[in-house]
Amino acid sequence: MATDPILDCPLDQVPEGPEFIQAAMRWHFSPETGSPYWLERAKTLGFDPREDVRTFEDLRRFPNVANELRDIRVEDLIPRGYGPDADVIGVYESGGTTGPPKRVVLLRDWVERLMHRTEQDLQAKGYPESGHWLSLGPTGPHVFGELVRWQAARRGGIRFTVDMDPRWVKRCIAEGRGDEAERYAEHLIDQSTYILETQDVRVLVTTPPLLTRLARRNALVDLINSKIAAISWGGAHMDPDTRYLLRTEVFPNVKIYGTYGSTMILGGLGERVAPPEEDLVVFDTFSPYITFSVVDQETGEAVRYGDRGQVVMHHVSKSFLLPNNLERDQATRVAPPPGQMGDSVADVGPLPTFENETVIEGVY
């Protein structure tokens, strides 16, 4: 079965939503092209996605299958339409703090599409086109570090990393060993200091908890203001007051932008460009591939614009399908830009509990 051209459209084109979703359903649920996982799972759905899923709203018909990704063989997640030589970048995992981690497979065609979108975003925000990047965040098995590596390379730089295990920090906090978590976080800052002092780093990518720790060391603040052109933060939430303080008083010479995403959607999306006085951090989707919904946690129905609810994420692409995934985050529902499917989100933060477990952010 030949691939529908809309699934492989040029990187600079945005396909029309319903037409794309229908083509994706045919791809993922046809015996010749679908993954072994989805072809088997289709037998228990109670509907035929090739016939019954035609719009963005229809994605809510799917059950939330994210927890099934804890045990599935990764080979069974790759669509058969790629043949025996699928170009796999790697296997990546969720945080693993509410049970065993969930796993996804990253294919090259998706990364190239996501990076094209990311490159446009970085260009619009004035990120430097030379110089190296420091990724002060997790590497494998999280997708965070891999995507930073691609971003740095596409802008002519090299990615430096600090070895970081966010699961250990969360475990320390959960077990009441906060002093050990504190020592570990300071250890991470020490390692980043050596790189910042000796290398031509122009972009810093980190998490809000670690960025605030950097801000406690006066020598590091001076170093960052003199060398770093842009800071990207993500992986944990940042409250408006902290963001304002960092942008105006601590790092006034540095562009600071947030990213919101998840391993389960195979990527992250940069915050909407807004006037400097705007204190609302809004994240738009990369529709029709990555989309959000904001729903009432009890009823599952969409909340009104301006109200808060639980975030539902959908990923629909040629390489991967994960619709209707309830995330551990809550956010304010924001009206999307014209032509965008789904909701935009703002003021993202963790739910107090998720899947009957207390949510711990730690350093990521």
C-alpha cells in the first residue's frame, strides 16, 4: 500500500487537518502499513478508525493507551509501512515516576519535521546562529537531550551535556531524603560551571529548578549575562513571578523562552512570541501532528476558555500514533491561532496527584 502523499508532505507545508487525520488512520490501521501494536489493539476498540475517525474531535474516541507502552516490545510500535529498514533514531522513555516508564520509538522522518518547525521558532525568537549549546537536563532515556543535540547541530553548534538522573532526585524527595536531592542538584550546577567557564556556549537549555539554582550564584549570573544569548527552559513548570524576575532582574541581557512537551508526543513546543510586558506564557500546538485539549478532570469535557483543566495530548504522524493521552499537567485553556487544531495552553503546572501517585517535579 503506497503512502498517502499528505503524510510525507514537504516540511514547509502544513496539511489540512481532517484530510491528514483520515490519511493517518488509513496508514496506522491498514494491515499492510500499520504497526503490530495498533493492528492488534484495533480489535478491541469497538470502532473502525479508518471509517469513524475523521476529525480532530474524533480522536477522543480512542481510549488512553499510554500505560500500555510500559510493556510493549518497541519493534511492535514501528509501522510496517516503513519496511525492514526503518530509520530509528532511538528509544525514549517517560519519567517513570508513576510506575515503570513508558517507551516510544523516534524515527528520523519525524525528527526532521519537528526540527524544521523548531528552527522556524528559534529564528523568530532571535536565537544565535553560531556558538555551542549546554544542555543542563536529562539525556537518555529521556528525549530532552536528543532534541537539544539536533537543535544545536542545525544552528552550527555542538551540544555539551551534564550527566543527570532526574529519577534519582524524585526518588530522594519521595523517600524524605531532601538533603541528598539538594546535594545532587548542586553537583549538577558545579558541573555546568566548568563548561560555561571554558567553552563558547551561547545557548543554555535547562529546567526551571536548575535555572533558579544557577541564579543563586552571583559569579554564574555574571557569566551567563556576559556569554549566553538565549535560555530555553522546560521539563518542569515556572510560575509567572519567577519568570518575570529572571527576565528583568537576574538575566536582563538574555532571551528567556519556555518549551512545553512530553516524550509521549515525541517533542516540545516553544512558547508563543508575545510583547515583553505580557506575563502569560502560552504554548501553541504543532497541528495537525501535536495537539492539546484542556478538559475537566472529573467529566473529561472541555473547559471554557480561560478556565483551568487537565491537559490531554495527541500525537498523530506517519511514524507514531498516540491520541487522547491524559497528562499529569493542568493548564489554562487558551483560544488557538487561526487554523490550529485543538487548544493552546497557558500557566502549565503539575496536578497534585496523577494515577493515584503524588506528582514530584524534582529537577525535571
